[in-house]
Amino acid sequence: MGNDRYRRQILVKEFGSNAQKLLSESSIVIVGGGGLGSNSANILVRMGIGTIDIIDKDTIDITNLHRTSLFTQEDIGKSKAVVLEERLQAINPEVRVKGINQNVTKDNIETFLKKADVIVDGTDSIPLRHLINTVSIQNDIPWVYAGVYGTIGMTMGILPKKTPCFQCISQNIPESTTGETPVLGSLPPTIASIQCNETIKVLLGKQLAGLIIYDVWNQCFDVMSIQRNPHCPICGKMEKNLSKGRIL
Ligand SMILES: [Zn+2]
């Protein structure tokens, strides 16, 4: 790590050489390698994360190209996970990159996520986010939610039993829609960038912002401070049972 690659980043007073070292020792898993996941992977690999796994079973489609990072027209039909591993490793050989060409299911999710220091949300599925949330709370692994629709995106870092979990904030999250989701091409890179900052702040133990909402078209930025729901069936129940000495 003693090279010039991160010199300009280390100069940032909020970051510095200690943060760079901590980042290089950290392991993240990104679930989904599309609009959000590919952009977040690109940023985190360039910034010097230590280890990154990206899980996605999809192949690259022409409809992905307007909002993703690192894919070209020649990649259409290839595995997202395989192409991302190749490109990311070429961008930064110091990072351990693994592309996993599999679907994440309730049977295998724990195997994929349990070694992560932080889980990064790159999915477009509300049920899968609830699954990530449950694994996060049960295994005490932070995760950073992100979602995009049209011109509006949201992201929030979730620290198990410290911040609200995804279930606690679910009334603030738009429902899944049927059919194709509209997404402006400039939106996922912007939200991924904010998501990466929150991810790094989780790794460094810094104060998180809350539920960040950004409309890239109207330039409206908002941060909602949401309280934990003491009756949350995911983080509330765990807390209650842990306090009784019973671990679910
Ligand atoms: Zn909760």
C-alpha cells in the first residue's frame, strides 16, 4: 500500500492514512451488480477496499448500459459477476475481487454474507432486502441500503441494534412496482457514491447520516432521522429475546 495510488485521498483531512489502512483491511459483499452495485464496486475498489465479493446471477443486457459502470456493448450476454471481477481486478490489482455468478436465496445468503464487515445493497428487490436485513441483524453485520426510482434515490446505513433496521423504516420505502422500473442514467452513480461514503463511515465507526433522499432532477436533498421501532419484528424482537438471555 506504500505507493502513490491513494496519495490524494490520504490528503483529505476527514480520511487520512489511518482510514486508508483500515479500508485496505476491510471486507465487503455487494449483493447485485447492476446500476447501484456496479457503480459502488467501481468506487470502493478504486478507493482501496481490501476484499470485495459481488454476487449476481444476471447477464448483461443492453437495457443495463445507460446506468451501470464498467460494462460495454461487447459485454452483452456475459455474466455481470464475471465481467465485474475482471474489470475491477484490472483497475486495482491490490484489491481481492471475487465475482459470484449465483442467485442469492434464503438458503445460501448467510454463507455469502457472514464474512463481510459491511454488506452493500445493490439489489432491486424488496424481499431480498428484507432477507439481507434479517441476516444482518442476526449476525450483527452492518449493511447499507440503497434504492432508485425515476429521479429519486435513497440510501441508509444500518447498524444492527443501534440504528433503525430496514423493517423499522419500511413505511418510508416505496413499494415494489410491477413492470420495468424507470431510472434516469445519472441517478444510480450518484446514489452509489453517497452509499459508498456511508459504507466507509460504517467501517471507520463514524456517525451515519440517517435515511438520505436525493432527487437528482430537482436537486432536492433531504436526510430523515428515523427512530428505531421498539416493536420491530426483526430488530425489536431480537433485542427483547437477547435481553432475556435467549438467542434466536
Ligand atoms: Zn427494526
